[in-house]
Amino acid sequence: MSQKIKPIKHLGQNFLIDKNTVRKVIKTADLKPEDIILEIGPGLGALTQELAKKAKKIIAVEKDARMCQALKEQLKDFDNIEIINQDILKFQIQNSKLQINSKFKRNPPGSPLRVQQNYKIISNLPFYITAPVIRKFLESENPPQEMVLIIQKEVARRISAQPPKMSILAISVQFYAEAKIVSYISKKSFNPQPKVDAAIIKIKPEKKYQASSTKFFKIVKAGFSQPRKQLANNLSKELKLDKQKLSSSLLKMGINPSQRAESLSIQDWISLSNNIHNS
């Protein structure tokens, strides 16, 4: 705040000011001296500088050029931080060794974000990009070892939900990873204060399901096409399948055709993906 920078609302700039929360994030991340950290939306660096004290390298990606200039001044005493002025959603994720060429640089849209084979994402994530950022990195060829994120409380609950409260977001994350809420954070921990409370969530990628992701998500989207309707109705309509035959197949899989999509587990969707055949 000493930089006298006015936060931009549409960029979701709610700066973390609570030191206890910073400590909780650091403890949750269980940082090692050899860790490479990707931080998204570092703001004015409250979390960044604490990460830099614990890890080998920090790659801080910030969309707002004003913040990058402030970070450059704020973090001038650290030699293990790279500040990149770019929209994280426009980066291509490439699997290669990290090359730090300068302490502050502007990357054109679509530039490759080069990270080492093993890295972690730790971030007070702007709320409006939560879902696309998580999906982007979980689906990349080089996903992080883990993500420790501060996100909106209700979104964290949706991500970690279990049947009968599943959603496409929950399935999209849990297909690729384990997700666990570590603790909740008061909105008073930020300046300016957001309208809602937040949570620290830990997401750890795991390859535990054998299924084609393309077909899997096609069936999931069909099942959730009208969430209030019965599963058999949605699948038969969206996948152009005979409802009676489909219902019979569902029963053989131990799935009630009258269930709603939100009541199915990830394993249920895997069974559907492996056994439903459509043109």
C-alpha cells in the first residue's frame, strides 16, 4: 500500500495483508530449499517475499504492469525472483528447464512459460480466474507437483464436494487431483475486502483414473446438461441414445437412471465413460 497503487476491481485485486494467513500458506506448502514456485497474481509481494526466503526460485506472473513495477522495487533485495508481466491464461505451458534472463520482463501473449519438470503453484489467486487457472495447469503436459491456493470459500467447497453435491467443477478437478480445504480465511485478511470469505485449498495432481479425458468430459457435460433432470433423460438426449437401452445399461453399472448428475461419484462417471458407446 506504500506504493499508493489503487487496486483494479475487474482484475480481482484483493491484497493479502494478514501475516497469519501467509504463515498458514507457507506451512501448507511445506517448502524445500530446492523448490521452484510459480506464483500467480503476486500483487505487492506479501506472500512472494516469504516464499523467496524458503524456496530456490520464484516465478511471479502478474498481469498489471503497475504491480510489476512496485514488485521490482519491493523485492529488489532478492535474487531468486523472476517477475513476468503477463496474463497467466495466455501462457503456453512448456516442459523445459527454467531460464531466468532478467528480474523484470514483459512477455508477449502466447509466449511459452518455461518451468522445470517439478514445480509448485502457490498463489492468492484472483477469484475470477480460479476455475480456468486450475483446469489449465491440471490438464497441461507438465502439471505442478501441487497447488496451494487462496480462493473464494464457496468455490473451494464446490471443488472439494462429494456426492450428492458434485458439479462439473468438482469433477473437473477431482478427475486429475486430490483436493482438500486446509482452512478458511476471513475477508478481513484482504485489502480491499472482498464481499466473501476465502479458503486455503491444497490440490495435488494424481493419475489414478484410466479413461479417455475427451470422452469422459463429453459424457459428464451431457449428464449435467440440465442438472435438475434425471441422468437417463440428459444422456439419451445429448448423446442421442435409446433411453430404454441406456437405462438398462445404467442399472447393470449400479447406477439408478433416475439419479441426478450431482449424485454420481467420479468412479460412476468412469464406468459411464468406459461402457457407453455413441456415434
